[in-house]
Amino acid sequence: MGVCFREGNSLARLIKPLTATQVSNARPKAKMYKLFDGGGLFLQVNPSGGKHWKMKYRKNDGKESLLTFGNYPALSLEQARKMRDEARSQKALGIDPGDARQEEKAERAKRARNTFEAVTREWMEIHSTKIKPQSMHIYEVLLDKFVFPLMGKKPIGQMKGPDFLELLRGIEAQGQLYSAKRIAIVCGMIMRFAVATGRAEIDPLPSVRGCLRVHKTKHFVTMTDPKEVGRLLRAIDAYPGGLVVSSALKIAPYVFVRPGELQQAGWADIDFKACEWRYTTSKTGTPHIVPLAPQVMKILNTLYAYTGHQEWLFPHQWQKGKSMAKTALLAALRSMGITAEEMTPHGFRAMARTLLDEVLGERYDLIEHQLAHMVRDPNGRAYNRTQHLAERHRMMERWAVYLDNLRAGRNEIPPFDVSG
């Protein structure tokens, strides 16, 4: 026999507890109605068919209030009774169950806002204009892949050194040493942000980094032997592919810019009159000028008749409106029999840097400036992009003549003034 609760004062009728069958069979009517279970608990049945568990109780000031527990059948009769009993126990201790539920809800919301992933998303939004888009994209990919699945839902204030050490060593175990290093860096920035905003007490990453394996930077493969460079240039001239990729390959050693910058070169950035290519570098986001030797201008004039009506010098072969695929130059080198141990598209930069310095004897600051590296004058100020432009024009023309000599099998060093 179920327990009967007396609702209200002593003169109120006794409430017979509900059965699971009654709850299940309760059908909607034209108007909302209630099925009482006792102790303030009742099932509200709406005309739409929805069934909701609620509880009436009196607050400490004597005013009547209402608690909402949840919907049936997601919340069973037994579960609703447990929630009722818990609320009655709180009331007996002088705790307002409604206030307690609001405080619990607020605490859950606070915890949700302060998870590692939530704080990271906030950090990303604030720093979206402070960190280069390319770097931020890399951070987001690494966090989505390695970090959030393991610790995204954990409160950031509870994150300790061992948590990060376990994470990073797991990434190292996969052979991803560079990724582990980058993740340690970005997690450190996030933890410092959490400390500054009061969500964490310390950044544990400095102590963790000393426990990680050292990632050795892998330098880009290149050619610096003049005979091998000549062989490479002859192979490029004989490349049987289309005009777009062929032109990009031929221009690459002359201008030695970053491969992505060459692939995304736009016709609007080419000044045919000044023989210059002006654009913003992908790595530092600074304006840069590339003097174009006559050999390069000849290639561009031929290419312009083919792609000059489009935005890019080197448009994508299949995707309209996009520039050449990132892997196009690498694939072309491999198709010519140039192995991964011999040369990469990025290797043209190291090749030029070495030969311009050690063979042609060009000034170090001119070479570094042409590589779009940070160069400072004797007073510590960064040179602007037009600094020594006339001398860089001369250097690039001399470099082009030297490459032509190597292509022809002659290791002849041109004079510093090649204008004559």
C-alpha cells in the first residue's frame, strides 16, 4: 500500500500516490490538468500531450512557489519522487530548494564557461587580430585534433602539469614532436590568459616543457653545387608539363620567394614598367619588392598572353578562380626525377642565399632583405622595403646572369655591373 500524503492543512483530502500505469496512460484533454502524487509532486498534462513533473512548496517566507523537475517519460515517476524527496529534505534544513536549484544552475553555467575549450575559444576570439591568421589556423587544427578530445571539457582551473605532460607525451609517442612543441606553446598562452582573467592560478607549461623531447628543426633540402644547379635548371627547361607550371618553375630560381607567395602571385602586383613585383609577404605580413630581371620579364610576357585575363599568374588547373595547387611545383620536380633528397620548391631560397653570398660575394644585408627577412640598419631600425632598391635590382640581374651561365654549363661569375 503506497504512502498517502496530506496536501495543505489537516482538513485537506489525503493524496493517494500515483502508479506507473496511471502516469503512462494519462491522455491529453481540452484543458491542462494535474495528477497529484503527494508531497507537492504532480504530473502536469498539457492539451498538446506533453507531461511535466512539477512540485509545489512554500518558501521560507510562506509564499507558494513551484519547482520544475523535467518531462515524462525522460524522467520517470521514481526519479521524480527522488527529486521531490531531496527538495523536502532541503526544506527541512531551512534551505529553499528553488534557490538551491538556481545556484546549482549558475554553477553549472560557470563551469561550462570555464572549461579548457570554452576559455580557448574566448582566447581565440580576442587574439584573432593579434596572431597571424595562418598561425591561428594551425593552432586551431592542433587543438581540435589533439587537445579538446582529451581535456576540452575539464575545468581550466583544475589543469595541472601532469595533465599537460600526459597529453604532450602521448603526441610525442605518435612521432609528432613538432606538433607537441606547438601545442605546448599555444596551451601556455591559453593558460596565461586564464590566469589573467581569474580562471586559473598558474600556468604549468614552463615546468612541463623541460620534460619533452627536443624537436630538431629540419632544414629545407637544396642544391648549392654549381654543377648540380646547372643540371637542375636544364631539367626545368625540359619540363614537359603545361605552360603555367613550367613558367612557375622557371621563375622560381630567379626570384627565390616562398613557394606559396609565388603560387599566389597576382597580375595586379606586377609592375611591367618598373620591372618589379610588389606584394605582402605571407610570413611577416610586411610589404616586399622583388626586382624582376629581364629573363623573368621575358617569361612573364609570354605567360601574360595565356593567363593575363585572370587574377593569378598561375591559376589552378581545374578550380576556377583559385591559384595553382600548393603541391604543383613539388610534383613537377618529382616528375623530372629530382628526388626529395636533392631539392624542394623552398630550396631555391637557400640555394640563392648560399651562392649569392659565398660565390657572387653580394652584401649580406642585400641578400637578407631580398629574402624578405628582417634586416636592421646600424641604428637598429628596420629598413623599409625601398631601401637599397637600385642595388637589389643590380644584384637580381647579376644573379639571373649567373643562373644562365650555370644552365649553359659555364661556372662563370658575372661582374658586379652587368648592365653593359
